[in-house]
Amino acid sequence: MEPDPSDLSRKELEQRIAELEAEKKSLQHQRDKAVAEQDAAGAFTPGPLPIIAAVCRESGLVETVNDLVEWDEQQSTLSP
């Protein structure tokens, strides 16, 4: 558990900030390396799409849109 920052001296706070900045750099490096490896392998990363699709399914978004949108067969062969 992290100590309460108000209990730390200025030197301790500066040291903790430096540690966090180093950790941030390390994580950014790991992320960049993983992205580069995916690019090199030609991998497709769907990003947030699986989560967005799950939320749409669970919320019934498609059914709601289909219920609210009027469809004219004369103008389109695909339903909304």
C-alpha cells in the first residue's frame, strides 16, 4: 500500500515521482514494443470493437434502432 503523500518529505516525494516516471517510461516502451511486434507480424488489433459490440448486444441497440427507424422497400433493399 502506498504511503499517504502528505506524510512524505519533499525528498521522498521527488524520489517517488522519479520512480513513477521511470515506471511510466517502461510501460510506454513495452506498449510500443508490443505494437511494433504486432505490426511486423501483420496482426490485426480490433481495439475496443469487441467491447463496443458486447455493449450494443446487451443493451439491445440494434433492436431499438430497428423499431424506431422507418424502412421503405422502394428506396433500399437492406433493412436498417
